[in-house]
Amino acid sequence: MSGTLCPSSARSHEERSVFPREQPPAGGGGTPFPSPHALWSAPRAVVEAGRTAAGLSGAWQLLLLGDGSPTRHLQLLTGAPVEVELIAMAPDAGDGDRMPAEVAGLDSPLLRRQVWLRCHGEALAWAESWWNQSEAEENLRDRQLPIWQSLTADRAELFREVDGLARVTEPWLEQGFGCSGPFWSRHYRFFRGGHQLTVIREVFSPALERWLGPSGSCEDLSILSPDVPRTH
């Protein structure tokens, strides 16, 4: 789905409905959560052209559209190590209607991994990734490590390409983050030597506004340029 930004008002973290703090929910018996529902998504051409950043604050542009490690960013922002809570890591058919189109570039059979990323016990991000099963076994030997750390353990050079930006929502995300949505999300691919390794989707908690400031207001955002088709 695509269109103008903010299907609901972009509120500051203080203005959002805050739920009682609980441990992030698990998928249930190692079962992955359904991929989040996108209320709005930027056309890929807009993301590639960098025009998606028009309505985002500079700090949120770096987090969502930059090529740095999100786990490293979380650690630097909070001053705490990032704890990876594995939700599920299981075979995936690769045919979900909410799956990024770039997953089609991976060889079957596929595996999907989902995690919560926490600092000081607080869930600040949720992520899911798709892999070829044999490459997952090779690259994710320690399932509790952040993906970036696993892939760079041998100092191998990686290339990250951001392919999508969205506003998403799900009741279990609201429960896990302890506040109402929608939430900023992005997805990207990792390449090594021109070979596509994985597709990763991340969703970020509005709690990051404590360090980054507000991401931007709906009224100020001008995401889609008139010369870019409004299709995904």
C-alpha cells in the first residue's frame, strides 16, 4: 500500500497512549509473528532517489535510511549493550503477502528469523529476516548475536541496500513496545561479493524519540514527488 504519509496522526512519544510496561510477547511456542501490516509504504523508486527523507528529521533519516548497523546505533544511543531475544527461527514458504518483494531473490528453501532488540530490558526494535537455509546455518551459528555481528565476525565486507520504508502496526507490536502505533519500519538487503545474503525488516519503537527527538509531523512531510508514480 502506498500514498501520503501518516494514515494516523504522527504524535510525539509523550502524546502516544502508553501501555503498562511488560516483557515483549513471544510468538508462541517458537512460532513467528505474522509480518506487520503496512498502513503506508514508500514506492521503491522514491526510497532509491532519497526523496523519502523529505519529512523526516535528520536523526531519523540516519537511522532509517542510512547504511549503519542499527544494533550499533542502539548501543551508542542508550549506552547499553543490545540484548537479542530470539522469537523464532523456522522454515518459511516465502509466499506471504506482506513479505518484501526482494525475498524472491533468495534461493529456496527459506528460513525466517524474528527477534526483539532490547537495551536495559526495554524493547527498542523488532526485526525479521529471510535467508536461504544453508546460508543461515553458515552465517548465524550463534543465534543470540545481532546479524551484523555474525556477518562481520571474519571482517568480511558487506553492502547494505535500503529498499523500503513504511508505517506499520500490529497489536503485538504495541504490546511489545508498550505504546500505540503506527511505527516506522524499513527493509533492506545485505550483499557480499555481489551475492544477496538476506532480506531484513526492522520496526522501531517510538521510545527512541527520547534520544533522537520527534521523527517529524504529518503536516510537514512531503514524501512523494509528483513525478514519481504512487505505486509500490
